[in-house]
Amino acid sequence: MLYHLLAPLARQHILFNLFNYITFRAAGATVTALLCAFVLGPWIIRALRERKVGQVVRAEGPSSHQGKRGTPTMGGLIILLATVVPTLLWARLDTRYVLVAVGATLWMGAIGFIDDYLKIVRGKSQGLVARWKLTGQVSFGLALGLVLILAPLAVRVPPTGTQLPLLKYILLVLPWPLYLGFVTFVVTASSNAVNLTDGLDGLATGLTAIVGGTFAVFAYLFGRVDAARYLGVLYLSGAGELAVFCGALMGAALGFLWFNAHPAQVFMGDTGSLAIGGALGAVAIMLKAEFLLLIAGGVFVAETVSVLLQVYVYRWNRKRRGKEYADSHKVFRMAPLHHHFEKLGWAEPQVVMRFYILGVLCSLIALATLKIR
């Protein structure tokens, strides 16, 4: 909005020329998101507490988490507002990249909101029925895939193609039915991965800031013809505006972390985790960088794999050798992975900080692939 209002004034006042620069607007969106979270946070937390919108803790979870029962949840509303408002304020609104990213955030956030609301009403850890939650995620993935196929965002780039890390100018082009399934899988897996990671104070929030900042860099580079040519990656005209969105997401996550750090005053709930995962998945798809998300979001991937592996091995052992054997021969002491380390005796802040370090490492590796081609 500010771009459309103030950039045309650059002819009269050179100061307004700043709004023509994506870097300036991305920084502005980041700071604005941070301030929005600081301002809105206490008000939303107070409103949630007054309405007794408290966290429902799973009985089978770590015993140390039972003390978190009743902590306000649905704090993802802070992240949603602090991401969407600055994006609409600082980004160019005549590019579909931004509109799709905002749409993905709101769509997934709405699914998470319904899930959180049902948990609170029922007073149980089970909210929206899994198949209905999956239906909402898959429906968005299919809709996004169809939009990208029928109305491609980038010119001179195959709509069903994706970039491969470490390979220069190599584009993997999929048949459209396969690409449709690929997009749906990425969006669904990304949203669920962040949701599974959101189990410790500040864990998913801090990792979101790290990955969001990394993809802000990707968006900026892929949207510059000179940088794209130098690095040997696809040039995606208009994709640079996603740096503004990713900057807002990073700022919103950092602002929310102020209230979500241990001991948490509020939890994001599925309202926040599904929205974040959907946003990151959609951004990666639009940048043709789905495999870079796999690398940069390595901690999210590890958390998801730990759950899948735990469930698969448990069911296999239970079917072959019985429940007692399955209970005593688990892969992890508890899944997702962060609970395994808690069971090993790591304090919650210790797990979170070490996972942050791993998150930074994964993001650095993803950034390094741009040069190692």
C-alpha cells in the first residue's frame, strides 16, 4: 500500500524513492511486524485469558508439561495479524506472489483456528477430526497447484518445473497431474511439520524466524535478474516481493517469541503453526525452491520423520510380536524428537536452544547451495 501511495512521489521528493527498493520495504515490513506483535500481544493474551482460552495438554505427554495446562492458546492470531498487516502495508499489491502467500497464511490459519476452537469447547486435546483437517490442507494444495498451472506466475519458466539444489540450470519438469500432487504434498507436509514441532516454548517460533529470514534472501535473489544469472538459478520476475512477506513473517515470529519464550505466556496453537507451515510451503512452491525448504527446514523435517518412524515401527512390532514388545522397543523414548531429548534429561530451554543452532546450520547449508552449483 505504501509503495503505491508514496513511490510515485519520488519525482518530487527523492526520499520517497526508497519505496522502490525491495530491501527497504522488506526491512520496513520486518520492523512493523515486530512492533505489531509487541503492541497486539499483551491485548490478545489478556483477551484470551479473560475468555479462559487455555491450552489442553495431552495426558500422554511429558509430565513436566502438565503445569502448562491453562496457558492461553490461539496466540497464532498475533502472528497472523503481525504478518498480514505489514505485508499489505509494505508490499506491492499488484503481484500475485504476495496475494497467494497471504491467502495461504489465512487459509491454513482458519483451519488451525477451527481446530483450536473445538479443543477449547470440548476441553480435550482432540480438536478438528484429522480427516477434515487434512481435507482443508489438501484442498488448498490442489487449488494452489491448479492456479500455478493454469495461470503461471513467472514467464519463460515451465509452470510445473522446480529447481534442484547443487545443479546449475537443471530444472525438473513434472507432468501436470504429478505436479499437482507434488504441490499438495509440499503444502500439507509443511503445515503439519511446523504443527508437530510446536511442542516446546519458543521452539517452532524461533525456527520460523530462521527459515523465514532465509527465504527472504532466496526471494530477493530469485527476483533479481543479475543475481539469478550470476548464481545460476531461475529468474522469477516479481518474486522479490516475497522478501517483504518473508520479512514480515520473520518479524512476527520474533515478536511472538517475546511472549512465547520459556516460560511461555501464550502458545500459538494450530492457528499459528498451520498458518506458518502453509505460508512457508506456498513461498517455497512459488519460488520453485521446494527442495531448499527441505534443507532450510531440516529441523521441521527431522521432527516429522521421528513421528512417522515411531508410529511405523511401533505398529510393525505390535502386529508381529505384541503390545508389550512394541512398548519396550520404541525407536525414540517419545516422539516428536524434542520430547525424546526431554526424556534423556535435557531441560526444555536447552533443547530449544540446541534446535535453534541446528536450524541456523540447516539454513546456512541451504544458502550455500546457491553458490555450490
